Amino acid sequence: MLGVLHARRLYDDKKVEEAREKGIEFEFQPDVKASFLRLLPLRSISRCWGFLTGVELPVWLRPYAYRAWARAFHSNLEEAALPLDEYASLRHFFVRSLKEGSRPIDSDPRCLVSPVDGTILRFGELKGAGAMIEQVKGFSYSVSSLLGASSCLPMIAQGDMQEEVSEQESTVKEKSKKSWWSISLASPKVWDPVSARPMKGLFYCVIYLKPGDYHRIHSPADWSILVRRHFSGRLFPVNERAARTIKNLYVENERVVLEGLWQEGFMAMAAVGATNIGSIELSIEPELQTNRPRKKLLPSEPPEERLYEPEGVGMMLKKGDEVAAFNMGSTVVLVFQAPISKSVELGNSSSEFEFSIKRGDRIRVGEALGRWHDL
């Protein structure tokens, strides 16, 4: 099994690398395989895989099994915090912690860091009332569909509407009995070009975790998580081929969305599940169970939502704190506000925040996604 997986990974990686060298970008094109996947009980298959990976292995077999996995998926076993024979099961090995100091966190206060080890798929600035994230060339999905209808996503309509973050933060901290979305959706104000307050743009970054990557998710900044939403969805694969053949891949898949505030305003992080990775474990909420058996999966079913206490303050995390873990590779989508230039010409904003990454880059936890500077 590992040999077949390894050969397939090498083949797919080679095709993608050759395309990038030639400047070719794959376009969205549904195929028969995508239609066939909709007929498979992928949630049940993922639960069976989860059961198998949770079976305790004989102590003598563990080092051989984990080294075979590492060779197949290019995992760095030198970083593992424990000796290989102390990982009781594949599941335990998948979510292994690392030796102290393996992932130094960029301490620059004007720096947003990567929450995971992975590959940069997409990133950019979101503009317009119906902001969309490009899944692949030729197809995009709605940010509000990804985060949920009750999200306090601060949309910027054609550059002439700007939500005042300072008002949002002060309103959130009021000790009232209002619900999260009532608190967070502070009334937007028409942008005043002579205002001294810095403007905020809305940005996104999509990072794909391969099966051999470090599977824990960390905080990208100091922030307060106010609400968690769990969407019970499908469990399609999220690899390169799936992204260019399955519509609304990240919106249809099971996911956990964490939403809150950081020093620059709104922030949300979506951990998207995939085939064999239905289990998304939150270290800040261990009791949460994902990929639970369901009689029927309704596409329009609202997410399970939890407001973190204390109300209006939520759960405070420092940059680099552990947040969650996948049981194999998957995808993380980060949506956040950051400073943009005060000068706006013809609706086009010049961003103070600048990404320090390129599409296809390999990145690790704690490395800079982007920085901003005072003008």
C-alpha cells in the first residue's frame, strides 16, 4: 500500500512541477472521477481508516512501519519528540509533537506567521461585497459560504465602505448579553478620506498539508477566538486533482471554522477535512467530535456553533500556541484583516500589508506569511 501511494505521489508531484516550470496553470475541468466520488460513502470509509490507524501496533513493528511511512511521504523523523517505538498507533504517530525549538516562531509584532507546515496554494486580497477565493483557475468559491452565513466577515464593498475595527473591538468587549454576530457586526461607516484611522483590507491564504507534513495547527498571531463552527460535510480528497475537478471543494467538505479578533481586526481560520481525515481535533476544545455517523447529510444543514467564554472576550491565544490537529494531510484557509494604504485611487488600494510568500512555496509553522509597516 505504501509503495503504491509513494509511486502515485511521485508521479503527481512530477506532473505539477513540470507544469509550473513551463508556466502552465491547470484549469477547472470536472471529470468522471469527480462524479464517481459523490457516490462513495467517503465519511464511512474515513471512519474505518480512523479505526485502523487507532489500532495499537506491536512495539517491535512500530519503527519499521513509521520509517516506511516517512520514506513514502518524506517525513522528517529527526524532529519527532519521542522515540518511534513510543508511538502506539499510526494515529498517534500522525499527530506527533516535535522537539522543542523545531519550529521557531517569528517574534516580529507586525508579522503574521504560518499556522501549519504545508504548500502555499493561493493567497491575495479580497475585494467587493461578494468576495471570492479562487479554488483553481476558472472556478472560485464564496468566502461567506466557507465561513458560514452567521460569520461577522467584514466585507468591503468596492472600496467605499470600511468597517471601523476600533469600534468593533470596543463593542465586542461590552459586557452585554448580545449574541456573537450581534456584537461583531458593528455598523459599517462610509469611509472618510480625511480620517486619521488606518484602513483595513481583507486578505486570504490557502495552505495544503501533505500526508507527510507535521499535522498540528498553531496560532498565526496573538488573537481572541470568539466562536467555533463545525460544518458536517462531505470528505472529498483535497489534492491538486480534486481541486481542479470538484466544484466548491472546501465549501462542501467537513470543516471547523474558528473566528475572532486580532490586533488588526477580523480573523478566521478554517480547518478543512478530507478523505481519511474526517477527524479534526481541537486542542482548545477536546470534546469536539467530527465525522460522526449521520443518517442523512443535508447540504443546507446549519453548522454546530459554540461561543467561547467569557462572552465578548473568548479564548485568548498567543502566536505559536497549538490550536488543533489533523490526522493526516489536509487544508487550512486563513482569512484576516490587515492594514492597507490610506490613499485610494479609482477604487484600487495600495496595501501596507505585503505577503512574503509565492504560490507553490513550502512553508513551516512560525515562518512569516506577510508583514506590514507604518507609513
